[in-house]
Amino acid sequence: MTRRFQFVVVGFSTAVVALLLFGAVGRSASPETPYSHLGVYSEVLSRIKADYVEEPDMKAVTVGAINGMLESLDPYASYLNADQYKQYLKSKEGAKKADIGLVLAKRLGYMTVEDAIPGSPAAQSGFATGDVIESINNVSTRDMPLAFAALLLQGDPGTTVELGVIRVRRSEPSKMTVTRALITPPPVTGRLDGKIGVIAVPGLQTGRSKDVAAQISQLEKQGATSFVLDLRHCSTGSDEEGIALANLFMDSGLITYTQGQKQARQDFRASSRAVTQAPLALIINRSTAGGAEIAAAALLNAKRAQLVGERTYGDAAVRKTLALNDGAAVILSVAKYYSPDGKAIQDNGVTPNVLQAEAEPEISDDLPDAAQDETSKKPATDDLLNKAIQSLSR
């Protein structure tokens, strides 16, 4: 960046702030107005330019400030510069790209794993909710837009991506190489456990609620008198499908509502199309997110189901891509989904009424991370499933 351009950036920012402050005179003397905050920003910017130990890269300072501002508001927001936005739009066109199956969020400045899609290369490599992605192909993720990180994970089938990872279950950072593949979300499955139908829903892609309804019908014909809906690692799909899922078990009542600063409240109510009145329990964990959280919150509030497991991740919002004048864009939550009792799901997650921690797989400290998928030992018993079955006998 040239010195002239740096002065233009600083000068323009200062001029804008000065005009806003001038326009605010007489409106409010309160120190908590937006104009006073802009004044602080202007002063800090001037101090950086004048007094920092070396001449700052004002472009990097500006991008860092934007990313920090967005992250303080919304862990799923992204600022894409013009080049990144072009790549983002291009990724939406043409054939589906291969991926590794990570669902990401930003937490405390770090690129964090929300979930690893069951059966995906990431899941097979042992990624877990809460793992931190330090770098992608040796590029730091510290100020990387969330949407751009997702782009970097995509590529041709069979190609690899190198990740710097700090794992929840390991204190030392490590490098992992994961091979991309075409991701196919696992199907809805059902089975009988005595007279209890156990239905696993690993994602809420379009049509999944119909798949659940079909499993209910089939299992009832086989003698099921109650159901366990397993929503662990159900973090992908649409929020609308989560509403449809709740509607399978509710004849009436509020399922959820959305509301935002510029978006009026919109209620989503059950439409008297419940497919069963049988007793119901849901299993949720820290990887349950999005539409699955909407369904879980609705069924808990309606006292239609017992919720067993862990507090969910917290990710249910209406997001919008807003193009900027210079060709850049911001991806931002414009409304949040709320549980019927008025709690924003993205801010609070969903806490079960029957708390039970999920047992962690055993990890060998003698083998590298790349081998953990073959050596991790699952617990002998599924404590959360057993607890859910017990809750139905109360």
C-alpha cells in the first residue's frame, strides 16, 4: 500500500467521523451514542498512524477492525474483500466441490469446529466439536473470514488440505493432512429396541422430515409404542426442515419465531399434522445445531418430549449476504430464531431437561493424530441412548 493511499484512508475515515460527529451535535450529550464511539475509533486510528512503533499497514488494520467488529456481534459473520467475494460467488456455480466435512464457527477470535459431518473425512480423522483450526494450508485463520475458510477447504476429490489443529483432547498443536471427498450426508435410519423406535437424524437436508415420518410409520407397524429421536451431530441442513421436524410431533402451538432489528417478528406454528402422539425423547449433544436446535427447543417447551444429553452448540439465524460498493460483501445474521419461551437459540443453545455428558472416545497418546480414527475406541455402551430410553419409562 502506498503512503499516499494510507493518508487517503486515514483522511477519509477522519472526515467521515467528523461529519457524523458534527451532525450529532445537539442531538444527544450522552457518551453512549454511536457518534461518540465513532469518535473513539477515529482517535485510535490517528494514534496508530502517528505513534505505532513502525509504519502500519492501514489496509490490514482496517480489515482487522472490520473482522473484530463482526465477530463481536456474530460468530457466523464474514467480511469478504472483492476478490474473496468473487470466489465465493463462483463456488455457488457449477458442480458440487469435494470437501472434508467440517462445520465451522468463530469463537473468541479462533476458527472453531462446530461439528464434523458423520462419515466425512473430517469425522474419520477424529475432529471434534471445539477443536481449533489454527491454519489452512499454512495460512493463519486468525483474521480469515469464516466463509472464505470454508472455500479453502473445498477442492477436487482426492486432493488434500493441510490443517494446523489444536484439539480439545490434546494440549499440543498438530498438523493434519485430510483428503477431500464428495460429501454425502448420511441417511435417516430407524430400528427397534424392544417397543421403542430409535431414529437417527444426522442432518436436516431438504426432505429429511418426510424420511423421519416414514420411519415412524414403519416402526409403528413393527410394534413401536414410543420413540427416541437421535439428533447428535445433526448440524447441517436447513432451519425450515427443523420446523417441519417439530411439526411431526406437535398438533398445535408455537414452534419458533424469527425477529431482527429490521425484520418484524414472524411466528411459525404447528399445523395440526402430527404423525404420532407416542411418547418421545430426543438425544442432543454439543454438536447439535441449526434446525435440530429449533426442533429440540420447540418440543421441550411444548412438553412434548424429554431432552437428554448436553447443551447444544447455538446456531440458528437468518443470514444474508450484503454486497458493498467496492465489490466486497458482508455475510450477516439479520434475524435470529427464538424458542417459544423467548430465548435466542444462537445465543443460548438448548439445554436438555435430563443432563448427561457424552462419553469421550479413548485416545492413544502413542500414535499420531492421523491414526486416531482407527485406534479411537467408542464406549462399550451408549449412555445417552440408555438415558433416553429410561426417560420414556418414567
